[in-house]
Amino acid sequence: MKYANLTATKRDEHGRGASRRLRHSGMVPAIIYGSNADAMPVSLDHNTLFYALKNESFHTSILNLEVNGKTEKVLLRDYQMHAFRPQVLHIDFQRVNEKEEIQIRIPLHFLNEETSFAVKSQSAHITTVINDVEIRALAKDIPHFIEVDLQNIKIGESVHLSNLVLPEGVKLVSLLRGDDGVVATAAGIVEVAEEEVVAVSAADIPTVAGDKKEDKKDGA
């Protein structure tokens, strides 16, 4: 799926000093690799990337990246952010071959949790075990997300990877490896019984002075 057109400039300078100068000028150093072609270092406008990264679909879309007049179809593969400043430090793009399957992580969107049978009728609590899955698909078939409908889940039940409804042409990597992991579970809310409180009067509590008097009496 296409998200937007991005414009990049091929860069010839390399190294930390060159990358630092790029960042100071409002650009982000990046690399394009894959498809049996040489890796290409490029730079992109920082603000464009910064706001695009906030959009979930940007992370799973086929992007049209124009480099010096030539368009490359790419996927976002990795990026680094500054530890405490809102700054993109580096970004990696992978070239896309539309005839080859791609492995990519896709977010899960959980639906109807609050109105599910387990929560609404059984006062259960739903725990999501994973928030994304790794899929294998052609570029044109990659979805932005996969929905997990929890409407009919009951207490004590779990949703497994094999229960997910996948778009046509999409396969789950874990299932291909024989791992049918748990996606979400519905469990009862444990109620802790209040401990019984026993009332004790002051007269029932022995005092040190009282003990000493009893000792003297016994010794008389």
C-alpha cells in the first residue's frame, strides 16, 4: 500500500562529522538497501519524516522515494531517535521487489473489548499478550494492521494466532514455523476476601506491671 511520495537527495559525504552537519541543517541521514543493488546513502527533510513517523500506516506502507529524479519503491525498516530530544537521527529503507514476498511486523487492532461477552456479562478481564505480528506477503498485499475481534470471547478462553482473520495473500510467520501463540486471554477477576477481625478488649491485654504483681503474689 502506498502512503506518500518522499523526496531524498543522494549524499556523497560519509562519517559522523558529515551526519552531524546534515542534522544541524535540518536533514536526516538515511540509507536505501536491498534488491541485489548497492546500498545508497541519502538524506531527507527532518520535519517531513518526524511527522510521518507518527502515522502508524507510514511504518507498513510502500513508499515512493524519489532520489535525484529517480523513484524507488521502499519500505521503512528501521529508524533511530535521539534519547531525549524529538529528533530523528537515522532511517533505513529497504527496496521493494513487487514479485517477492516480504516479511514485516504489522500492528494488531483489538476491537470490542469493553463490549465483549467476557467483560460485559462475566466481569472478566482481557489481557493482550502481543501487540503486533510478523507476516509474509507480496508488497501489494501488506495490510496497515490486522483486526482482532474480541466480541465473542468468554471467560477462560484465549485467542490464538490461528484464530486471526487474515487478508488474502497474507501469512503469519509464526504459524508457518508451527507456533500457534496466544494473542489475548479472558480471565476472571480474583476477589480477595477480607480477613476476619477479632475484637479484643483492653482488659484482655496483660501489662508488664500486672505480671509483676502476680509474680509477687505467687512468691508470698
